[in-house]
Amino acid sequence: MVFEEKLKQLIKSKYGKLSDLADKFNMNYSQLSQYVNGKKVSMDFLNKIIKEFPEADLNWLLRNDDILNESDTPYKAPLTNNQIIDKIEVLLSDLKDQMEDEK
């Protein structure tokens, strides 16, 4: 998979439309569209991507292969803060139950 395809996956994971990300970056929609369609990206744009998607593996994004993407599943955004809290609460509840069983 090439950079442009990975960039599209990344953007779709967080934004419904390219124009939403263009607005966020205060950039022209056509410039963003060119990046997504294969024009070489600027370092400024790459820095914005890294800041906007800190969970993204930069090596995965920049390599033209899937070596770092061991599964065939598309890029997935990490859990939201609320989802993380919900998972932690479940884990804590399970841990409390286990501790009570050991008494």
C-alpha cells in the first residue's frame, strides 16, 4: 500500500470529508486533495499530520509496503478517551472481583 492510500485511511478514521481536515489545517482544499492523490507532501504538512494523528505510526505511513502493518485490516484509530475509561472500569471491576475471591 502506498502513502496516498494510507493517508486516505488515516483521514477517514477521524474526518468525514477532506474539507474538514483542510479547514483544521487552514489550508486550501485543492492542495490537500493533491497530497491525497499523489503529490509529494511538504514537511510542514507532514508535521501537521503527525500532530493531528499522534497515534499513527509514521514508519507505516511513509513506507510503500505493509511490513509494519502485519494484519490485512485497514488502519484503525485508537479508542476515544471515554472508551478507554470504560475499558479501565471493566478491568478494575474484574480485578476487584478476583481479589474478593482470593480472600
